[in-house]
Amino acid sequence: MNKALSIWRARLCMTQREAATALGVALNTYQQWESGKSWKTGKPVSAPLVALLAAAALEHGLQPVTEDGAPKQDGDGTPAYPPR
């Protein structure tokens, strides 16, 4: 189990789906990272360092950005994070 991700998600009062969306990954990917086990093989898996760094950045208020460096926004022009 990846306690760092579980603790991060709990501190932000997020569901696994919200956490996956915030990190830009599929729900099943996030669930495997948090559980520490591959569903297909049963072998251990861990979240990549970049995902853990992204989680820390989001927790500290850094907003996601697009490839050109602009703040990422929802369709209504509001910041894409935190999830609603």
C-alpha cells in the first residue's frame, strides 16, 4: 500500500476518482498505485516519483498547467483544480 498517496488523498478529502483526475491518470492506475499491487499480475507496483511530486505540488497550491505553461482551466474558465 502506498501510504503517502492515501494520506495525501485523505488530507485533501478526495475520492480516489478525484485524486486520479487531479493527477491526470486513469482511476484504475491510481487505485493500483494506492494499493501497491497490480490487478493483472498481483505484483507490487508503486507510484512514479513524478506522481508523488505532483500530489505534493497540488497540496501546496500549485495549479496544473497546459503544455504552453498557461494555467489549466475547466470549460467555464475556472481553475481546473481543486476538483468540484
